[in-house]
Amino acid sequence: MRRTPSALLLVGMLLTGSMVFGQTADPVVMTINGKAVTRSEFEYSYNKNNAAGVIDKKSVEDYLPLFVDYKLKIEAALDAHLDTLSSFRSNLAAYCSGQARPAMVSGMDVEVAARSLYEDVKRRTAANGGLYKVAQIYLHVGQRAPRSAEMAARQRIDSIYRVLQRGDDFAALARRSSEDKRSAARGGELPWMQRGEMLAEVETAMLALKVGEMSRPFESPSGFHIIKLIEKRDFLPYDSVHADLLKWVERQNVRKRMTGRRIRQIVETLQTDSSRTMDDRRIISGSRDFLMQEYRDGLLLYDICSRRVWDSAARDEAGLERYFRKNKKKYRWGQPRYKGIAYYAKTKKELKAVKKLLKTADFNSWADMIKRTFSQDGVTTVRARQGLFKPGDDLLVDAKVFGNGVGRSATVEGYPYMAVYGKKLKAPKSIDDVRHLVVADYQEEREKDWVNGLRKKYTVSIDRDVLQTVNKH
């Protein structure tokens, strides 16, 4: 799992190395690998990262090691000749030709992080099938609701569907009838979503639709739905999400874990105001050479961290396994989990066949095996939801495993037979149960080891007398 560019120490501290200062009035505050860093350069970076709105403000002494580590990473990137790669040169050429210039609005430090973040999330999202724009009409039925309330909601959703079949406007009906007030105000439109982040029932119905088509009413653990697929695309255009990217990067100016959940949060953040563009932004004035150096160093920093930490750690299966076993206590849960699958079948025979099928199969293949085995001519005779469930995640698992099944039964229309298969776990048994957390922590450990090595490899000399005069002259 790749870390976001905002984990580059403090994103805002990037790239302050080429400012031209007077030699007599601007003393050298430190020397790194034989290269002088002036007081003004350090002040520029320090003040930028302690400006109004920055959450994690630091003293000069606290900021000093972060700045040094940043400079050491740039030296490592140069030693690795990353500045000679064609990809690096093409990105730098794009900046020089003016294509990247509008991005300087919030500083090239933040812009480099935003662009890298955008490309990373775009690639992951496209690989997962892209983004979907769905509108819904939703009627809520609580899990503890009486049977009479469930039947009333079912009759009402069927009535709405009949009106839609006559040709009435979906958006207008959503505004009048949907009980999800936030989406109802937008004609039922939900935020852009990707596979895996919506209710399983909604996703199943959505994937069966073509753009412009509407589903039949269906039930989920939270109520009844009718959905319409409005649009599908690989990802959102960069210009349309630029402002929100910058805000997200600014808020994440301290290294944090980049879990699958955070990726979903990013996608939700990006779509909040897609109407905005960069047309009304002005370019920050200043030295062209300085801005080019900022952009150059930002590319180098992201590339070297990707190669030495993020990508290499995520691919190091042996290292990840060792780290997990060494730190198992760190990943204990506050409450048990159920690692398994909840499934619904049309017949008792199929219900038994599922259990027999799964007994000899690998856990990670269960859902796919069920889909292949029990789907024929477009008809699915078994529906299943696989995962690592905690209490409250799934109605059927709650009833069968955790003993929390009360009120409305965990039924799915047309699938009267139901069961669960798997194991109740008090703690993670394998790295796969908590992989995203382990990868993030292992990346952090790898980075610490790498930086410690850089501090031994390159000489660092701090002039304490000059450091005491920062922002005091």
C-alpha cells in the first residue's frame, strides 16, 4: 500500500533549496552532505509550516530534524540519479512549458503532493472498476422494526416503482419520497462511489444496470431501495477536484496511515464540489528558478520515498509476515470478529451445497466460487456476503454468531434459506486479517530505518548559534 504524498514529513516543507540570498546578511544555519543551507531558506520552510491554519505547529527545535530528514532524502534521490529518468524529465518539462504552472496556487510543495495523490487514487480506483454515480429512492426500515412496518414500507416502495414505470421523473420522486434527506435534496443523487464501499445489495443491483437504467425495488439490511445508474467513469478530472485535493493535503501535513478506508474518504472528499476549476486561481509570484527547484525536489522526494519505502515495503511479504508476528499484540481487537461468509439460498439443497463447496476452498476465493457455481443464465440462486465482521456489520452474522438477532429477521426476498460459514476470532490469526494496518506500520518502520541510514551516510552540521537567531533578527 502506497503512502500518500502528504506523508513526506510535512508536505508543506518541500522544496526551498534554490532561493538566492545575500551572503553576508544570510548566514549558513546548517550543512548537509557538504551543501549549505542558509538561515533564510530554513526560515522560509519553517514559517510556511507554522502559518495560520496549520494544525501541528512546531518549535524550531522540533522542526529541525524534520527539515534535515527531508534534505537527506533529496540527497538520496540525487545519488540514485532519479533526476535522469525520462519520467522525471517529462514531468519537469511539463512544468517548464506552463502546463503545471496553474498548480502553484497553494505552493509547489502542496501541489506536488496533490498531483501524486490524485494519480495514485485514480489508478487504484480505475483498477477497481472506476466510479459510479447512482441516484436512489430509499425507505428506511430499522432492524428492530416490527413486521407491520416492514410490510408497509414494502408496499410503498412497490407503489413508487409502479409510478416510475409509467414514466414519472426519478429525481422528482426522490425529492418527494426518499427518506435519505441528503440525497433526496439532490434528486436522489449519491456521491461518486466505487465498488466495495456501498451496501452489497446496492452494488449488486448497480452492476446489473446500464447507464440510464433503473432497478426494481430491492431490500437491504437498512430498508428498501430503487436505484438508477446515472453515470460511470474511471475517475474525476483533476481540475474539478483540485481545490479539495489541496485542502486534504494541507490537513494531512503530518505522516499518517493510508488505509483502504482513507482511500474511500478521499474519493468522497473529491466529489464534494466538482463544479470548481482552477480558472480563477492566480499564480504565485516569485523567482521562476525557485519555483522550478521546488517542483523538481518534490518529484524527487516522492519518487525516492515510493521506491525505498512505500512500494518496496508493500511488496515485502516475508518482512510483513515477520513484522506481524513480532507485533501481534498491537493488532488485538476490542471485540471479536467473524471471519466468514453470510449466504442466502433459494433451496435447502443449495444451502447445503454451499457449505460443502467451501470446506475445501481457500477463504479468499469463497465469494467468487459461490458466484461461479450458483449463477446460470443470468440467474443467481445463492447470494453471499464475505468479510471480517464485527457486531453490527451484518444482520445475519449478528443473529447466527453474536446472538444479537432481534426484531426483523435477516431475510432476503426470494432467498428463504440462510446460513453462515466461517470462524469466530478473538484476535487476528493471519496478516490478511489486518493487512492494511500492518503494511502502514511496516512502511513507517522501514522509513525510520532508512532515514537512520541516511544520517550515518551523509554528514550533517548544525550551527547552533545561527539557529538561535531564526526569526529573531
